[in-house]
Amino acid sequence: MSGLWPVPDVLGFLAGEWDVSRSVRDLASGEGGSFTGTTVFQRLDPAGLLHLESGTFTWQGVARPASRTLRFLPGPAPGTADVRFSDGRPFHALDLTTGHHLAEHPCAADLYRGEFSVLDPERWRTAWRVSGPAKTLLLTTAYTRRP
């Protein structure tokens, strides 16, 4: 893919604070929602990052506080990450050495397919498509480094 920015060290790249803007679309009903907030990637001892996301999720005109925590640990190859839920369960691998990565995560009967794209040193985005009997969603997120 052209126009992508390769990242030799994903943990080094992500460290710091990011503004987050996410659109959520229910592909079955056409309903839409949004999330706006911040994500902080703070250092974990001895290695890795703690991903702390917080903000406001709006669905059907109702705004609510929302947050999530993930762990980004060093991956099996230099510069990659092993992404885990806050309780340690595996989520997905992450390799941005080309500026682009595809990931999958089975969750009960649903399948999450993610696409990660680094646009430049200050911006990256994700698109997760969720399909299965419980939900059919498209979640698109833009991250911009905070000054």
C-alpha cells in the first residue's frame, strides 16, 4: 500500500497521548454512533505499554462515559507488539513495520477483523469489522498525536 509510514518500533511509536475519534456503524440496522476522547500509552515495567482510553460514547443520541484498558507487550519479532486485554487474555498481534497490519480476533461466535494504517508520525487509524450472530459492526478510529 502506498502512502503509509513504516514503523520500525511499534511500542516507541505509540508511547504518549493521542486524540481519538471513532465512528461506530451497525451494518444491520444502519444506526450510528461515535466516540471522542483520548488514549494514553504509558510505560509498563519492565517493558510494554498500558493503553488507557477514555472519553464519551454517543449512541442513539445518548452520551455516556466510556473507557477501556489494553496491554501492549513486546512481540515475538523486534518492533512488534502482542496486544492483550487488561486481564491478560490475548487480543491480537501488531506489526506496523510496513505501516499496515491486518489482525483477527474471535470473540464467542463473532469475528473481529482489524486493519491498522500509519499515515505519518502523528496520525494512524484502525478499522474493525465485526461479523457474527450477535453483531455486525464497523468501527473506524482516527488517532492524532497530542502536542
